[in-house]
Amino acid sequence: MKNFTKHLLPILCGAATFMTINMNAFQGSSQDSCNAIEVIASNQGNRSDETPVHADRSDVNAALNTPDKSNAPSGFYSLGIKGSITLALGGAVYNQAGTDIMIYETSFSGDSCGRGDDETALVELSQDGETWVQYGTVCRDGSIDLDGIALDYVTQIRITDTTYGSGDGYDLDGVEAVNGCEEIPSDVCYGSGALNYIPGLDSNGNALTVAERMDTNKALGQPEMDDSLNFLSLGYGGEVTITFDGVVYNNEGPDIEVVETTFGNASFSSYPESADIYVSQNGIDFYLIGSVLTDDAGDLDISNAPIFLSYITEVKIIDTTPSGSISDDGFDLDGVVALTGCNEPMLPTPAGCYASDYFNYVEGTKKNGGVIDAIRTETPSNVLGEPESTDDYVFTSLGYGGEVTLTFGGAVYNQEGPDLVIVETTFGNYLGCDSYKEYANVYVSADDINYHFAGTVCKSDNTIDISDAGGFSFIYYVKIVNNDELSTTEDGYDLDGVIAIGTCEEFDYQAYAEQQRLLSVNTVNAEELGFTTYPNPTNGVSYIEFTPQTTGNVSIEVFDINGRNVGRIFNEEAYPGKVYKAEFNASNLAAGLYVYKITTGNSSITKKFVVTK
């Protein structure tokens, strides 16, 4: 039983069961003659009179290799009544036209069925030794046609006696694959690509320069496991990352093998070379699972990672050869073997629409260091579920130095464009960013160990693209941290909720984006305010009216003809669609020309008016 750590990712379903085979077996092309080469199991029955089968008919090895096909009185194995034998063939037997496998039985009366001494047997076939398909019954010599059998190929055959009558049951002379055997398809696969090769130094502290030892292709494919120069030297402190044509599942026992080459099969004690082995599911976060030493084919278990990984996509090998070693160029990588095969990735369970749980809530302080009102902090669960987008106290203030981490009940996929909407509450401010500065930094993680910065959000600029944090396919955790430098309000960022765009069918992101576009003007253009002044001229009170189209701070000042500021009549936040009317009492001013100066953000305009007496 494997031991899993506290940090668990959702477990992928449907992982297959894999055969264990000798990777060096059957390396040639098809065999001209293919017979049974190994007895997997046998259970010899008795004779029909309940006495044991004679010793000269009980050697199971007589059923192996090439049958003599002669009906001679020796060279066969008697199954006994109801006995059975399971045999491994010398390779994979595929379906071809006509007969594919012949089973030869020895009967002194000949090969033709229909006699009183007929001997019969039930034949079962298997591809992997675990799943068996019943073919049917053969009488004396029998032919097997794999056409229609629900197996890609056959590697094992089970023969069970079904004889009725006298004697010692089915006498098995041998098995032959008529068209030969092919190499058994291997469930292992090998590294297919090399990334981020960073050569280390040689034993003298110089850069590696031997080109024939620096070819990354030599670390790919099946390891040669010999003294040829078919390896990649990492150098002292060097590293390389190996990828596969698919994902490598975390099954019971070892999952990958990292093979090192040292001429003459020297040991670590006599010729120290070593490397630490890291694995990754996403090519971003890597976890140490073990080490490999000189002349070692280290069998490594993905479960040794500090979190549970249902599969991996990359293996990183980092040289740790001790200084002072007599090795010239450190760890020599012959290859990496995926013992559980290369498989199609299975997507994890998708997240829901909204954050479903929180942890690591750190309550910050007010900007002046004071305690934030409890109504804003006592229920951090307010950040869960669908954001209310109201001015009610249904949010949580992070405060200065505050943060919270959220989960979504599944994986948040990294799709094209934005993936998360971070919803903030700002009382009375329908826009926000420039006019009411509350900002938060957003970090994402696939493992709750490594967090990666994804962007900074405010009220009207509040979407996050996971791609900005790295090449994630999906993440599970989102950490939101008040940006203490950009925020200027008393309580910092007020988090209402988070929406996972890609897995929320009910959320119309396109409509939301258009709404945000219309509301996200950072600075009010003074020319767009639609100012009017009246009466003009005036001998007393002057009025100025305006209706902004967007939110922003508006300042209105009065200057005389010499540029002296004689008053300010408006200085506050103005909101779209609302009619504002300000008045200026000019009765105490001398007659003459005066100017209203209207300032919004970085723009300003002037309006002239005349005071008469």
C-alpha cells in the first residue's frame, strides 16, 4: 500500500494495469519458429482409474519448444483427467489469414478424431496473463484461428483436459505459432525529448567541451546499458529534463527507472557519480523522489514526492556527484524508462463556478495599523459562493498584510484568455481602480506548495489569465493578497468572491467583459462632462452644471484675469448619469472677466464668465 501525504490532488480514474516484462526480450523481428517456451502453471490430474499419471509422462518441460509431431511414445506431457497447463509463447502471436496456432497431441492411434480413444482439451488464450478468452475445444491435434478473438495478440495459452473415458487425459506434444512470433508490445516507454540541458563543469572546474558526451539525443530512447558513448554527461552540478510521449501514471511500486553509465561497471565507492531525480506533473513544479548512483538503474516511485501525483509528464535529473570524485564529467545519463508506460492524460474533475472553501485567512490591519471593524473580517466565508456584487457587508476585507487562499472543489482549467474573475466591493464606487484604490495580488498553485504570481487586480481590472503564471493546464488553489503599496483606502482590498470562467456555464463572460469595458475608463475627460454656465454675464450668483459619462474626481476652481485663484466650488467624486449643479457667489468680486477651470485626472478645460455691477 502506498503512503500518500496530506496534500492531495484529485485522483484520476481509469488507470490501467500493466504487465511487467523484460525490456531486453524480443528485440528482433518476427521469429520464424515460435513455440511455448515457459510453463507458467500446471495442475496434473490423475488417470481415469484415479491412479497417478506415470512419471515418464509427467515432465512439464516436454510440452515446451518444438513439438516432434510424430505420435511417438515419448516427448509429451499428459495433463491427466481434468488437469491443465498454462504456457507462455515465445512472443506475440497476431491474427493472420487461416490457422495461427497449432496444438499437437500424441495419440498412438493417429491424429484423426472419432475414435474411442479420442482425447480432448479446452483452449483459453490471453494477451497479458490476467484476462482470458475461451476459444473452444480441440480433439487430438487442434488448430486455432484468432480471427474474431477479442485480443490484439496472444502471449499465453491454457490447455485444460476435457477427456471422457479411460487413460491419462490429453497428451500435449507442444504448441506452435504457425506464422511465427512478433516482439511483445512493451508497456514501458522511454524518454522522447530533452529540455533545459544545462551542462555543469568538469572535474577541473572548466566548462564541458566534449561534444560527443553533450548530445541530448543520447539520453533518449531505450537505454543501451553498455560501455558505448550512448549517454549524456551532465557535468558537476549540471541538469537536464526528460519528457515522454504521454503521461506516466503513478502505479503500485516503481514507476520510472533512471539509467546511468560507467565504463567497466564501477561502483559508487570506487567511481562516485550521482544525481537527484525530480518529477513534475505540469513542467513547472518539481518534486524530489530519490537519487541514482554510479552504474545504477534506479527504480523510483512517484509516490515518494511530498504530495500525491496521479501521473507525471517530466523527469529532471540534477547531478550531485561529490566534489573530489575521480569522475571527469559527473553523472552520465543513459536514459529514462517509464515502467508504467506512456498514456493519454485524463483531465481532473473540473471546478465549480465559484470558490467553495477557504483556508489560511490572514486578517490584515487598517492602513494606520489599527484593527479592522469586525463586520468586515469576522466571516471570511463571505468570499465563498456566487459574488453578491452589492454594497452590503457580504465581503471580507483583507486589510494591509492580509490574504486568503481559496479552492474550488476541482481543477480550474487554463483556457484561452481570462480564467478567473476576482470580484471586489467598494461602497458607492461603481468603477473603482483610479478613483478608489484597492488592489490585490493573485497567486495560483497546483499543489498548495508552490505559488506563482498571476497578476494584480482592482475593481474594474479584475480578470486573471492563469497563463501569466506559467504553462499550467489547470490549478487548484488561488491565493489573494492585499497589495499594500498600491492600495490607499483604510481597510484595503474587499473580496466579494471569485468566478472560475472556464467551468462556469452560467456565467456569460463576454457580456461581463463588455460591461467592464464600458465602465473601465480610468480618467474622466473634461471635454465629456457637458459643462454649462449661467447666467453669463452675472451680477451675483453664477451656476455651473455638468453630467459626467464616467466616474472620476472633478475639481472646479475660479481664477481672475491675472491668474489668481479666487475660490474652489467643487472637489469630489462624480458618477455617470448624475446631474451636478455648483454655485459661485460673485457678488463680492470686482466687475470683469473670470475663468472656471475644470480639472479631471490629467485633463482640464476652462470656461469664461463675466461679472457685472
